[in-house]
Amino acid sequence: MALKRGHPLPYTEPKLSYILTALTELELLNERGQVKSWAPGTKLSPFAAPSFLAGLVRRYQLRTFVHAYRHLDDHAFAVSVARLFGTPQPVEQRHETADQRAEPTVGAA
């Protein structure tokens, strides 16, 4: 609404540039940076803006990374990072049996 009324957006850089890029990609701004007029009830998908979609994917990657770091063991964390960000070498799968995970018992002698 601020742009439609002719007021500057209340955000600072870099957020302001992200917003203006997404609005331009959605063709909501004309070449002078003013809001285009649309027919009442016209709806656009924000997912049509590549920069908006890239930002959502990056946000998902970072949140998932933090979740994996906090809650997963080393191997599962490595697999998560490889799947989120890619890796030049494949992460080996580790298969343990219940006996291998169990605490070693002290032998009775």
C-alpha cells in the first residue's frame, strides 16, 4: 500500500532490494517503479517470482540445517547436509545392528 500511495517502503537494505526485485519480477511495478493498475480481484502467485522462490528455498535449507545440527547424530547430520547443499562425494550409509549399538558388557571372569 505504501508504494500505491506514493510513499517509500518502510524497509532498509537489503530487504528493500529483495522486495523490489520480487515486485518487478511479478510485473507489479512499471519502469518508473510505480505500482501498475490491475483489474479488481486480480490475483498473482508470489511463487512466480524466481527471487522469492529462491529465498524460500534458502530459508528452508538453513532451518533444516539448524534442526539437523541440534537433533541428529553425526552420520544423520552428514546425510542431511549432503542432501540439502550437495556434496562432491557420496556419504556412505552406516548400518548397525542392535548388538553393535549396545554398550559393551564387562565380561565375567
